[in-house]
Amino acid sequence: MVANTPARTNDPVDEIETSSEVQVMSQRQLIWRRFKRHRLAMIASIIVALFYVVVVFADFLATSDPQDIEAARQYTPPQWVRFFDGIKPDLHTCSMTGKRDEFLRKVYERDCDRKIDLRLFARGYEYKFLGIKLDWHLLGVSDPSIRAEDTIFILGTDVQGRDVYSRLMRGTRLSLLIGLFGIVVSLFMGTMLGAISGFYGGIVDNLIQRSIEIIRSIPTVPLYLGLAAAFPADWSVERRFFAITIVVSLFAWTELARVVRGRFLAMRQEDFVTAALVSGASRRRIIFRHMLPSFYSHIIAASTLALAFMIINETVLSFLGLGLLPPAISYGTMLFTAQNIQTIALAPWLLTPGIFVVILVLSLNFMGDGIRDAADPYGS
Amino acid sequence: MTAETPTQANRLASNTDDAVLSVRGLQTHFFTDEGVVKAVDGVDFNLKSGETLGIVGESGCGKSITAKSILQIVEAPGRVVDGQILYRGEGDEATGKSTDLLQLKPNGSEIRAIRGGEISMIFQEPMTSFSSLHTFGNQILEALRLHTDLDKSEMFEVAVDWLDRVGIPNPKQRMLEYPYRFSGGQLQRAMIAMALCTNPRVLIADEPTTALDVTTQAQILELLMQLKEENNMAIIFITHDLGVIAEIADDVTVMYLGKVVESGPIMSFFDNTRHPYSRALLTSIPSMYTESRARLPSITGSIPHPQNRPSGCPFHPRCESFIDGVCDVNEPMLSKVSEDQQASCFLYTET
Amino acid sequence: MFIFILRRAIYAIIAMWAVSIISFVIINLPAGDYVTTYIATQIATGNLILAEEAEGLRELYGLNSPIYVQYWKWISNILVGNLGYSFEFTQPVREVVQLNLLNTLLLGLGAILFIWIVGVPIGIYSAVKQYSPGDYIVTFFGFLGLGIPDFLIALVVAYLLLDLTGFLATGLFSAEYLSAGWSFGKAWDLAKHMILPVIILGTAGTATLIRITRANLLDELKKPYVTTARAKGVSEFKLVMKYPVRYALNPVISLTAYILPFIISGSVVLSTVLDLPTLGRDFLRALLAQDIYLSGAIILGAGWLTIVGTFFSDLLLAWIDPRIRLEEE
């Protein structure tokens, strides 16, 4: 088809260069414009961005050492940070005193006469940021002789007296990292197999499609559980992390592969591809200049949805005690301590990681949907 | 077909004495996110009982929407906003009374009794106008169930009889089959049978032959004309094909951008075409007598976007007889231009 | 039609074979073999096993033979109903499975019924009344239902119930019926305890179904055959129910097969949270204890069930949609 196109007097490549430039720009702008119109998706993206801020600055945002254990602080209820004393601006928190009641349960009392002054950018536990040892935290106690671990409980403490808020910051980091690594793995598998399937078609396509169908028809959780259960409990945290990442992404790639293949097939018949082909553009040029730009957004959308899927799966696995194991901190391992309904009744704040999961997953879903809608400028 | 020129015809717009259906000042607008589209913007015509009215125009001129407005089946976001559709039912002839269909409750039982019962409609794409999940018999019997009091076996007989009349072979067996087994032409025949089995007084045919090949087209037209004679019904025939109009219509109405630009009896129309748009349409029909390699004349420009309606006469940007300072400023009204013809053009009013 | 069934059946058998291999691999993943684990548990309970006895056991289970022979032994045993022995429950796997199979199936069927009964009508309503406040509310809750993992809903609902009403929503039976024989009272008690798990298990599926029904119906409502029917004088309600809903139901049926794996997955997690006596709970226990024959049998069973479900939904689809029959002819 390309060879048969009669050569024009003026250089056709130049013409396409400029015209395709305009095409790519306008397509991106179109997508961006449509995405901005999707207000919910915009809000969702901002929330997702905030989560990633937490991933980077988890330790800075945390107030206490997330692994600091103290039985005396068991199940301390959330202790709000106050910004005013009366009308006077004063960053402080009230002190907590705990004693056991007749059922031997810990009962805490707030004592606002003995307030503890707080300050921003305080020194606290030591952590490593990009390999540098730091001890700065967003919020801390003014008096250097008092430890934040014993005083600030923004979201209460768990059974071992560890600060739920600080653990949540670190848990966010790990859960989102699992998702990110998982995306890389499944993107690689999904795009590769999807593209192969869409490009070659025929028997190869059929084989890959049937395998995907089979994989999709297997209930995933039992499989995940089965695989995760096979990992020895004595593996190191890192090793387990990578193993779980692979397990989680093992089944997420099918959706990506399906999307990529579908786009490939649809695109081959798209008018603008034919048009580019007829006007003498090379195959590579068509793929990179014309097909990929309208491709990215679909892949991003599918990845966003897959990310949500993987975060849920990690949470479920760890929640059941088969994913990450303590001392690793993730949403799932945190919720593991809230498996029992009686425990939740005693300390409902243990469910806060669940709220984070819900907000994150919903935001990712809205964002993914927004991108998908925007990527289809001529769709509904 | 002899075109009669009744003396009443020169009072077209006002006279509804012998009209079974009379549309007056019909306005159907579409309320989209981008703004209001005036798909039908003041349409008048009369359909005389037992006659065929052809409505002609390019795609997007509002002819299908006009048809759907008559039955009140315009899909959202479209809505009939103004006008009258006066229908004279079976018993109304003696009393001279007529019903304004637009005053009936949309989807109420009265309008539904008229839809498919007294005014039937057939559509452009026979292939998609049937549900492929239901047998053909199921769909034709539905019309009979809604509009007749026959019992089951009688209905079946009527349906089979109609399929036979429209020329579908082996009708009894066909009743039990699914539409995908029919060809396009057969489906259009079947749709005609479905529309006519309730003996309607008016048939609205919305480009019924457009999707069919030429031979089938001719057969379907012939069938329609024959059934019209047999059943004494009136037909509104919507098409973009003036050749078809010439063959079957008694009267013709030309639409452009939601408005009627010309109307009159078929003979007068072809003998003495008035509106420049109608003339342009006529010259773009291929003829046996033109030079074989000559380029077919086409109307310059294209139909403007409905939201981007030109000022003055909607046709002026494409008009050959454009009068500067007149056509782009004022909007011409539909008015009498000869004994029996009407047109909306300043060529006939301003001079 | 016959060719269609045959082709689908062949796919199903291939898929079942693939699942059996995956299950077998999972069973064999943990370090050490079945007999090693068995000896360890026996020693833990104070029984000593002689080396010859261990070797005899290995011979019996074919653990010394090559892996494909082991697979063959395992799968052929399963096909004749011998599912192996569970250490964790110290009884044959078959008996463990039989004990809770009914509860498990009831829960799953209940959830599917719930999804259908709630999802389809709401989806239809949402499409017919597009952009109405009701549609927006439905869409919003649909998103929530999809986004929140089952176990979190279960935790929160159970906590709220306990906190507000004092009702402990765990288990499937009240204490007085736990060991009682089957009676009307026991069945009623079971039904009461099933409601919450069924709703929670069905949430995500319902949300999906609403979305799909709505999207499909919106497409179908614009089709010419709807206009034809309308022009015939069919009333709006009958029209929607007879034609587009019928069309929109096809994807709904194929979706049921697609939901099945999620229901099975969901019931594992939910059973743990709400302490339901189902195979899901047994499965988790088996996994944590590396009780491979039980966990393998459950993975295999869940997979096979899904495949068979998909097969039947394909048949159903072909039966109600003449176009599919045509394609395959």
C-alpha cells in the first residue's frame, strides 16, 4: 500500500511531520481538557498525589517510631492535637492517664489541665531519608526530654502501644510501593503479551487469549492464598515483599493485556492509521507517532485501575496473615490486628487503615475512569 | 400516476378540509449540552386522504424528526416545543372534528392507540429495525394484539396473510424465524406488513428504500403504491431522492434546515421549480441525457452546522441567486408563488 | 448448536486440566513433602514414626516417583473421590469438605441471587431515568460498592451492629442450634444469619451488575428496533422490558460467570472475618497449617466450579440469543 502511493513533487514526509505534530498535540490537549472537565477525577488525582507525598515523606510526617512498643500505652484512644488554648493560638495536646477497670481493661482519661506543648519541625526518632540520617519531623513535642512516642497519639495506639498514625504513614509507603512494583511487573507482562497478541494475531493470539480466559476464570484469592502460603515464614521482610508483589501482579496483567490487544486491533483499522499509511508514513512512524499517543492514556487508565486492584489484594493477603508479616508495616498487616470484632469494639480506631484503603482505592478508580473517559474523545 | 390539481390546493396552508393530517407550525428542538438545535423550525403541510406526500431534503434537514414528531416518538433530548398536528380519525370525517396529536399525553393510551393503529411508520434500516432476539411472528403479532380484538388464531392468519401479500414466500414458516434469516428487502417487506396489518389510515415511510439496492427499491415502491390503492391510505414518503418522489408522490414538500422551502403538486414542482434549493437538488440528479464524462453538478458548500445557522435565509450561503443585503438579513416566509405552489424565497416576494 | 456445545465443552475441559496443574503446583510448593509434614505433626503429638513406616507412606503416595507420576496419582485419586487426608482436621479431606459444603454453596447461591434481584432492576431504573437524582445516587453507591473490599464492609458492619444493637453477627447458627439436627427453626436461624454475609458478599457484584446493565441498556435504548416498537404503539414500560432489557441481559448472564470467581474469593475472606463455618474458613486454616491436601482440593474445587459455571452460562447465552447460535453454526 505504501509502495504504491505515487510520489508527489513536494516532500510528503515534511507534510506529515507538521500535520502529525499538530495531531499529537491536539490529541493530548483534548484528553487533558476532557479530563479537567471531569471534576471528580481531578479531585481523586489530587488525593492520589497526596498519598504519594506520604510515600516519600512517611518518616517526616510520622510523629513516633512506628515500632516502639510499650504495653502501658495499649489501646490509647486518639488524642487530638489542639491548635488553640481558648482563643490563644497554642499548639498542644492533653496528657492521658490510663488505669485498669474492674474487667482489667485499660481505661484512659484525658487530662487537659496538664497540657503538653507541641511544635512543628521538632526532633524525634532517627530515620534515613535518601540515605541521610535525619531526625526532623513535621510535628513533635517542644520539650526535648519528653518523647513523642509517649505523648502524641493522633489516631490512638494498637495492642502493643504503637502509634497508629505513624504506622499508617509507613504502611502507606509499603502498600503503595507494592502496588507500584506490581504495576511495573504486570505492565511489562501485559503490554508484551497484549502487543504480541494484537500484532501477530492468528494462533499466537488465540493461544494467549485462551490462557487469559483460563487465568481469569480461576478465583484469584484462593490462588493468591495458596501461593502466599507456600512462602516459608522465615523469609526476610524484603524477600517476602518481592514474593508478594509478584503474586499480586501475577493476575493483574491479564486486564492490561486485554486492553493493549484490544487497542492494537481497533487501531489497525482506525481511519487515521489508514490515512497515515496511504500518505506514505512508515510503519514505525505510524506506531510511534499516531498509535502510541492514543494508547498511553488507555494504558495509564488500566494501570490506575490495576493499582487499586493490587493494593486491595495485598491488604487482603496480609489481613489474613498470608501476605506481608510483621514487623513489615502495611495496611494489611495493620488491619491484621483488627481481625476480631471484639477487638474493634474495644479500639475502633484500628480500622483507620481501612479508611485509607477505601479512600485510596476509590480515588484510583475515579481517576482511572476519568482518564479512560478523557482518552476516548469521541466516546459517549 | 396522474397528478391532479384540485382547486383547493391554492389554499394549502389554511385548508384542512380534505386533509387527514395537517401539520402546522411544528417546532422540534434538541436541548443538548452545547445548546439548542432547532431540528424542525416551523413546518407546515397537509396530507390529503388517499394521497402521497413526498418530503424531500438532504440528510439533517429535519425530515425524519418531523415524522417522529407526528407520532410523538422523538427521542430525548429532542422535544416538540410548538405547533399543531391535526389528525382526522375514522369517524371524524362527517363531523369535521380533528384531534391535535400534540395535545395528547405522550405515551398515554390515546396516542398509543393511534401509533401503529391509525398512523403506522416504517423505517430506513430494516436490518436493525427488528429485534433479532424475537421471532418475526412475535413482533408482527404484537402490533395486531395492540390494535385489534382478534383472537390468537385469527391474528396469526391475518399476519400470515399480510406476509403473503407483501410477497414473502412461505409465510407460515417465516413467522417462526428470527429476523437475521431475512434479507434486507424481505425485512422491508415484512416491516411494511407489520405496519399495514392494522389497516392504518396514514403510513409514514421514512426513507424506506435508502438502505436497499436499486432493484429491491423499485419492487418495494411498487408494493407500497399497490397497497396504498388497495387500502385507501395516505402516505408521507420521506426521501432525499427526487427520482422516487417523481414516481410516487402527488404533492411534494422540500425541506432545508428544519424549514419548508417549497411545496406544491408534483407536476407544478417539476414543471416550474421555484426555490433555488429545489432547483439545485434537481440538477444534481444524474440524467441519461447528460454527457457521459461530465461532472455531476452539486450544490456548493455543505449544510451548515445546526448550531451555526446562517442569518436571514438559511440557504443564502449556498444559493446561486443570492441577493446581497436581502437574503442574508431577512428571513423569507413561505408564501404563495403561483396558482398551486408555495415557496419561501425573496425572488418571488421582493421583486 | 451441537458444535457450539462441543467446542465450549472442550475449552472447559482444557481449562479444568490447567487448573488442576496449577493446584498441583501450589500443593507442591511448600518445602518438604507431605510425609515430612505428617511426621512432624505426629512427633508433635508424641507419636513416633519409624523410618521404614515413613518410607512406606512415601511409597503409598508415590512421593518417590517422578513429578508427573505424582500428578497422575493425585488427579486420578481425586477423580474417583479420594481427596487425601487432612492433618489439620485429622480426618479425610472428603469428610471435611462434606461438612461445610452445603453452607458454602448456600452462601454463594444466595449472593448470586441477591446480585441479580438487586442489580438488574436498579440497573434498568438507572438507565431509563438517566441523569435523574436517583441515577446519580445509584452510580455513587455503585462506586462505593466496587471500591470497598468485602472484608472491610464486613468489619465495619459487624462492628456497628455489635456497637449499636449488641448483635454479634458472626457464625451461621445461634448457639442453641449449633449442634441440633435440622429443623424448621434451624433453617430459619440459618437464613437470618445468612442475610448479612450474603449482602456483603454481593455488594461488589451488585455494583458491577448495575453498571453493566445500565451501560448496555443505554446503548440498546438508542437502537432502531426500539423506535420501531414505539411506533407500533407499545407502552413504554412493556417496550423497555421486552426488547432492550432482553438484549441487555445477555452480558448480564455472561457476567454471572465472571462474578463467580469473585464470589468464591470473597467468601474466603468474609468467612474468616465473620467466622462462618464454610469451606472458605477451612481453606484458610488449611493454608496456615500447610495442610496441602485440603487446600489443594479446595483450590481445585473452586476453579472447577467456576469453569463449569462459565460453561453453563455460555450455553444459557446461546439458548436465549439466536445470534450466538448463528455465529457458531
